[in-house]
Amino acid sequence: MIRLLSREKLIKDVSKDTGLDPDIVATILQSYDKHIQKGVLNGEIVYLGMLGKLRLKKLANGSKIRISATPYFRKEIQNATVCKHKKEGS
């Protein structure tokens, strides 16, 4: 059964699942609900909220995450690609 996650827990989980910085994840999720459901569909991590379905899928090189948002209402699918920022000066 899919359960609702708090925004803080969601950001932490997405960050852990994707390897993205929590600040980047928070920015991505800004336009989404406070509470989003998480599930797995076709090997992709899927976050389901009232505004639509958010999928995060690691690309082959692992440096980018493909994010696609599918609204429940019949609107165009919005796609976004977020580059994982490399930390410099270690």
C-alpha cells in the first residue's frame, strides 16, 4: 500500500534515491503538493500527488535525472532534465 509522505521525508527520500542534493530536490518539488505518494512503476521512482505524477529516472551515466510530470488532467506532459551539480574543491 502506498502511503503519504511529508514534504521533508519526501525530499530526503528523493535525495537518497537519486543522489541529488536536497536543495535541488526541494526546488524540483516546489510546484508539487505538500504530501505526495511514492511508488515504483517500470523501474522508475514515481511520486504521485494531486497535481500529477512525478517520475525520476536515473540516466545511464548517472549524472542526470530525467524528471517527467504528468498532470491528471489532459494537459501536455512537461519534461525537465536536471544536471547533478558536482561539488568542487574537495
